[in-house]
Amino acid sequence: MMAATNVETNQLLAFIKIELTDQALELQQYLKSKGADIAAESSGDLHQDLSLIIKACDVCFASSAAADVEAVLNSIVSMIILETVNDNNKLIIEFCEKMSTATAFQEVCLKVLNLLFNSLKTSSPVKYDVYYSLVSLAGKVDQLDSVFTTIPAMEAALGSSLTTSQKQKLLRLIFRELLNNKHSDAAAVVMIDLLRTYSEETASEAREEAQRCVLAALADPDTFLLDHLLSLTPVRSLEGTPVYELLNIFISQGFAEYQAFYAKHKDLVESWGLSHQANENKMRQLTFTQLAQAHPDMSFAMIQKELWIPEEDVEEFIIEVLRTRLVRGRMDQAARKVHISSTMHRTFDRRQWQQLRDVLTAWKTNVAATRESMQSVVTAQLEMATQLGTAS
């Protein structure tokens, strides 16, 4: 039975434990009172009645308070998750479609969908469908972090039945919603994880996504290390294409090579949505980093020549690139030089790992030597103190 109190336009609903058919009838009558085109009596088929209730449930969105809407939706959930309901999985999918396309009370719908998701067993064949709708709705209200944190957590919630194709479909949706909500950094991480799901055999299926991933990384003003993208199989499948050529220019080549590429592919760069000015700025910074590795004392004249910078803009450029922390150093305006103390490597391959290993090995040796020296000093002092004590 459904108890209701009328306070002008606000109708508060409370459901108590009654037979499902009676509860469905109460919902039908309530929705009809709200203007739904639905029968006020039971058809005798609970599945059919629940299906009609789901189709009409959004009629209460127009004239009800959030608490009333939530009560109605929770009541529907409480019925459709019961395994005793005939073909309840189909009803669950219908309900998810209704919630994910809602244009009002979206946060309430998100809350109810989350309840539905957590009410299902991990082995439920429709848990994936509910989660997909949950992600879609969360993206619309910029609350994706409430349903998605990490891929391992997502996989644990969905269980071992999650297929590769389902995971890819989910990650595409998450990537799109993150971009729509201007969370570009998080979206880039998700896209890389998506591309990692492809093998050598299936990499060609993700060429479009691989290109989108590369272009997003190139366009990001705060992303300078790009060589890790070459480890992704779908990105390697782009080899021989202009976008792959451009990626390699940003990874290991210089400003002059970028200008030559742009002269040849100007229309293509613009069609990709890349800013030529932003590309120039990033390539100047990356080229400066590479030059700094070979020239720890770099003259203004070299910077002006290699980076095509007017003489009056050199100092401003140096200040800008030092702020990025790509390089560390100081500017000597009197000598018109930059003194470099350290630089970031544009690529981190086997040679860089070997250098890091050598540095750490040397550090370990120095620490051991320092410890031995300190131990020798302590031992000598103890021996001296013992001798003085004996003498006295």
C-alpha cells in the first residue's frame, strides 16, 4: 500500500511492504494522477505493468519535488531487482535507458542508478549495462569521479565477466565524458589505458583513437614527454602517416624540422585543430632543451639562430622556458648567455636508464664510503676515550 499526503503540489510518498502487484498498481495510479498515459488498473502481467511504469515514470519530473521523484524511482528499483520478477534483467535495462536519458532531476537519477548498481550481484549479466548508464549520467552532471576512480577498481566492481570489447566501450565513454567536462589530463590517462587494450592483431581497429590521443598530447601545453606514446601498439600502427611523422618531430627533432613539416602540411595541421603558434612555442622549448644538453653555456646568438627568435625576444623566451622546469639554469644578461645546470631528457630510452643506474650506483658507493669514514672516526674516538680512561 502507498500512503500519501497532499501539501499543495508536493506529494510525499512512502511505500510499505506489500505484494508486488499491489505496489505496481499504486505506482500506476500515482503516475496517472500526474498525467501519465497509463492504465489505473493492473493488466495481470507484472512484467508488463512494470515496463509501462518505467516508460511513464518521468512524468513526475515536471511537477514533483526531488524527494518524491527519488521515492518513486527507488520503489521501481526495489521491484525490478527481485529475481522473482519475470525477465527482470530486461526491465533493469529499460530502467537504465530511462535514467541515462533524463533531462531533469539528473542527480537524483544518478543516485538511484548507483543504488541499483550496488544492489546487483557481481555475477549479474546486466551489471555492465547499469554501470555504462551510470557513467553516461555521471558525465552529464560532471560527477564522474563518484562512479569511476581507477580501471582496476572498475574491473573489480564489474567482475571477471567483463570482456575486452566491453572495457574498450566503457573507456571510450569515460574518455569522452572527461573531455566534455574539461578534465583533459584525466582523459589523456584513460585514452592511453584504452589503447593498451589493443594487441598487434587488433591495433588497426584503434587507429582513429590513436591519432586522437597523439593530437591531444601535442595540443596540451603542459605535456612535453611524448616518447611513451610510441610504446602503444595502435600508435605504432600509424607509422607512415603525417601524424606519426609529427609525433616523432616533437619527440626527437628540432624547430627547423617542424617548420618544414608545417610548410608541407599546413592545411592538415589546421584540420587537426592544432594551433601552429602553440606548436611553434612548444617546439622552441623542446629544441632549447635538446640544445642545452650539448651546450651548458648557451649564447643568446645561438638561441636566436636555432629557434628563429628575434633578438629583442630572446630574454623573454629564456624566462618562459626556465619557468617550465624543462631546464634549470640562470641567465647572464651581461655576457648574453644562459648557464644550464640540468635538463629534462626529451626521450628516456635504454641509454637514459643506464645513466640513471650509473648515477644511483655512484650515489650508493659514496654513501657507503661516507658511512665507513664516519664509523672509523667513531671507532677512533672510542679507542681514544678508552685509553684516556685507562691512563687515569
